[in-house]
Amino acid sequence: MPGKRVQFDAETWAALDLLAGDRMMDFQELADEAFRDLLRKHGRPTELLTALRQSAGQGATIHKLPADKSAAKKQPAPRPSRTPAPVQLAPAAPASVAPAPAAAND
């Protein structure tokens, strides 16, 4: 966690120390709460999910994913249709071959 150094006058530090003791919190917890409230006051997101929703805009749709894997398997995604491959025909007989003569009927 990144740290920064801040300075308070003696009266402010005494008041913060008393508040921390009354609420059974340490200074870091008081600072976290104060800065979170300050960001909320100015409309700034404090969590990643909130920041992503805000950056997507008001019209963003939230899609719920199935909770368990069995629900996801019940409705598989449609597969694309496959077109059959073209059929290759055998080459035609050469034109030089004459058909066999028909048998004569007596």
C-alpha cells in the first residue's frame, strides 16, 4: 500500500487521536473512511467495479452470467452451419470410343 506523510497541528491530532480511541479504530482506518467519504462527496468511484460502470456510461447493460457450470451447459451456443464441399465428378469417357453395337434380334 503506498504511503504518504501528512502533518496536523497539535489540536487536530489530539482530536483525531481521541476520536480513534472512542471508535476503537487506528489512524489508518480513520483516514481510509475520511478519504472514501471525500471521494464519494465529489462523485469519484472508490472501487474498481464502480469505476468501470461509470466509465461505460449510463446506458451500459449488465449481463448476469450463470452461477454454476451445469446451467451454462444446458444452453450451448448455436454452431455455425457448415456447407457441404463441392462434389468432384469423374471425367467423361473420351469421344473416340464408339459405343458397342446393339445385338440383332432374330
